[in-house]
Amino acid sequence: MNIPLTRSEFEHRLHLLENHSKTGRLMLVEGVSGESLLKVRRLPNGRIDFLSVDETARLQANMMEWVKSIPMPNMPNMPNDEGTP
């Protein structure tokens, strides 16, 4: 997993995580709370307050970026909803 090297890269990941959360595309496994994501604050200038980002939010943002880089396996033709391939 590549880690962000700059503040802007890390903020970008947190903004993507926020966007996924607001659009309903963020799925958490059972037993994982999204509470830490709700605790992330913004500074008056609109930047992320890194003191409010805990380990869970940081790992979630980095993991979401890492998962995008995993190549999808070749799947055999799967039938669609109507039962035709």
C-alpha cells in the first residue's frame, strides 16, 4: 500500500472518502463504525484538521486508495439480471 507523501495527497484521500460516504458508496464491514469519519473536522480555511483524524479514518482513506489499484480478476461471462449472458 502506498502512503501519501504530501499533505495534499492525504487531504485528497480524505475528501474522496467523504464523497463516497455522502453518495452512499462507502461500505463498512460489520463491526466497524463510521464514527471516526464523523469526527474529522475542517479548519477555518477549509483544510482538514489532522489532529481530528484518528487511525481508523486514516487507514480507511489509505485502504480505499489501495483497493483502486488492485487489478480485477478476469471473470467468466456472468448472466445479467434477465438470465442472458
